[in-house]
Amino acid sequence: MAKYDEQYKELLNRCKEVNTIGSCAGLLGWDERTYMPRAGAASRATQISYLSGLAHEKFVDPRIGELLAELEQSPLVKEQFSDTAVNIREIRHDYDKSVKVPKELVEELSHTRTMAQGIWAEARKELNFPKFLPWLEKIIKLDLRLADCYGYKKDPYDALLDNYEPGATFETIGKVLADFRKDLVPIVAAIIDSPKKPNISIIERDYPVERQAMFGQSAAAAIGFDFSAGRLDITTHPFCSGIAPGDTRITTRYNPRHFGQAFFGILHETGHGIYDQGLKHEHWGAPLGDSVSLGIHESQSRMWENLVGRSRSFWRHFFPRAQQMFPEALQGVKFDDFYFAINDVRPSYIRVEADEVTYNVHIILRFEIEHAFLNGEVKPSELPGLWNEKFKQFFGITPRNDAEGCLQDVHWSMGYIGYFPTYTLGNLYSAQFFAKAKQDIKDLDEQFARGEFLQLKKWLNTNIHEHGKRYRAEKLVEVVTGKPLSHQPLIDYLKSKFGELYGI
């Protein structure tokens, strides 16, 4: 047994070394999207490419394969969900994929993604899709090469989707989205047809950015983000980076004429940050110290942003504070009018600013387009026209420019094809988790109204975060809620909340 213990220790040490290199690359990536001068893009691409190649080279070392082969025959894997068995299982999953990818492709992907992000930001600002097009074409070709390296049974999309939602396929995700969409469409239609409409001018007044920053940071701290182990900064497209234990970074963007864009963006990224801060530090660098999947990660951000942050009980506590922080904008505004305004539902152009109900339609649109990219059904040059056509079909409105349309998201510039469906999966997971949390914590709404959020955070830490990758997403949902994933909890939540607001 001592031999196996030593081998296991060596395996973890090697993985921690790889993850240390990855955390350095992650820090450079965070800086590239926040403070780095634009002229440094080429140098930064070279730096990140080098670190990505180095991490890959160390992870595909044949010694790791030898250690896994030995340990898979040992008593350390006897108990399926033990710490040792989980780490060995998940390292094997990642190792078997990584050894199929040549170092040269890893470096080229990393370099291209870093460069493409900068070009995307410029193209978005300049409303200049042709400027981004050559990079999008290159990204898709590289992602196809990556999918071919991984291998797949039916669909190249499956190979890439597995990077974000292990075990999921285009077929299974497509069915989940189709079933959900069938029950979602009547809700959207009923809301749009309702004569009741909120006064959204309430949240489109003058909200000074410096006050937004203070208010947003105070809310993030209140729901449990530890600012002694994290920070909040400004970027073009909000994100969260869990660099390493004790260093989790969240970002947002501010609009002085719209309250919700930054505030709910901060809550969203805070949810991601709370998850990263809730992972067990002693397992950092191993699968037990990592998140389950992007869908599960997204469930945490969407829960804090929407199920908590747009709830009536949350604003019972925060609305008086908002009135103090923004006296000119909120003078004379009634609580119910403000609450209705922040829960406005209507077709909109920008995904990250979309309401809870129509948000998922944004995801379905992207899911269909990126799948068509990989299967050669659509050329990258056709993206603006296809986007606008589908947007008109889905929402009944047409983007006025590509910044409101196909250039609004950073994901394709980062090569993240297969990422988008995890957002809707996150919404489904979050509703099911939250329903269970409310069963377990009987006075949760009363706690929120008192400004008490840490009991929910503790519940999430215990039931989700601290497991790391002990369970795959599908299994985790059953372990936590006692039921398989279903879209019904989210449908029930939407019907209840928006039925009351819109009288449907």
C-alpha cells in the first residue's frame, strides 16, 4: 500500500505543477482583459502560448500515464467516490484527451485566442465585423482540428462540449433545450401580450458610476464574496478568474444610465467567485479542488444574480440602501415599481443584459449557430446575416449593428465553441438547487429580507462547492436534490414569479 501512496502523491504533485503554470497563464489572461495596454497583445499572446505549451508538455508526460495505470489497479480506486478514486478518475479523463493533442496545436490555439480577443474588442467597438472575420475563421479551423484530435462518435461538437460539460453531447443537450423551449415559449408569449408593463425609466436614469461601484461591491460582500481573497475590476465583457487559493477576481462594466447592467453583472460574477472561493484549498491542483462543470458553475452565478438578486425579499433589504446611494434617481420611487422594473421582460439585443425569461432564447440561438459552424453548414462570413435573420425569427427585432448582434460575446474569439449551452444548463441546475435549498432552509426569504445571505452560501458550500469533481454534473443534481435534472423547477419558478408580476 505504501508504494501506491507514494505513486498517488507523485501524481498529485505533477498535476499541481501543471495547474501552477495554468494559474500563471490565467493571471496574464486576466491582466490582458483588464489593464494591459493594447500594444502588448502580441507579446502577451507569446507569453500565454509558451505557458500553455509548457503545461501541456508536462501533463502529457508518459510518467503520468504510467502512474495512472498503476493506481487504477490499486485499492485507492476501490470506493467509487473516495477522494483518491475521484482524483484518479478525473485525471485519467483529462490525460486521455490531452495526449491526443500535439503541443504545437496547443500553442497555436493559445496564441490565436489571445490575439483574437484583442481584435474582437476593437471590432466590437468599431462596429467592424470584417476586421474580426479572419480571426473567427482561424479559430473555427483550429477548434475543428482540436475536435479531430479528441475524436468523437457522431458530431465534432461533442468533442468540444466535453471540455465544458463532461459527458454531454449535442444530441442530449439539444433534447434538453428543445423540451425546455416548448414550455418556455407560451410563458414568453403571455408576458409580451400582457397589458401590464413596468416603468423601466426608473433604472435608466443617472446612476453615477462611482456610486454603482460602491453599491455593487457592498452587495457582493453581503452575499459572501471575500474581498480579502478577491477583487473587482472593469472589463469589456465581464468574467471571473479563480487564479489560485486566496486570489479570485471578478469584473464588470458600468453604464451610468442603466442601474442593472453593472449591478446584476456583479452579482453574477460574484456567484462564480463564491464557488471558486468555496472549493477546498487543500485539494487545489487536483480534481477535488476544481469545479464540476461550467453548467454547475453557471448555476451558482445565475442563482445569486436572479433567484436571489432579483427577488422581492432581496430588495426588501437593499432597496432602502439603494435609495440612500442614488437619491436623485430613486426619489419618490415605490418599492413595487422598482421591483417590477428590474424584472422587466421583453425582447432585447444583449444576452448579458437579458431578463430571466428570454435569456435562454439567446442561448438557443448561439447553440444552433456554433453547431452549424463546426458542421460546415454556415461559413463565418455569413455570420452577421444569419445572426440577424435568426434574431428576427426568435425575438421579432433586428440588431441595429453587429455590436448588438454577432460581436457582442467574447466567447468565439476565445475559441470557446461548446460553451454557450452551459448557460441554460446553469439556469436549470440553479432552479432545482434553489428549490431544494428553500426546502432545507425554511425561512430563507425572511433571511434575505433581513440582509442575511450566509446560510444559503454555507448550504451551497457544503452541498456543491466542497465536493469539487467528486460527482459529474448529472450525478451531483441527483445527490443534492434527490431527483434527476428537470426543466420543471425553472418553469414553475418563472410561472410563479412572472405570473404575479404580469397577471398571467
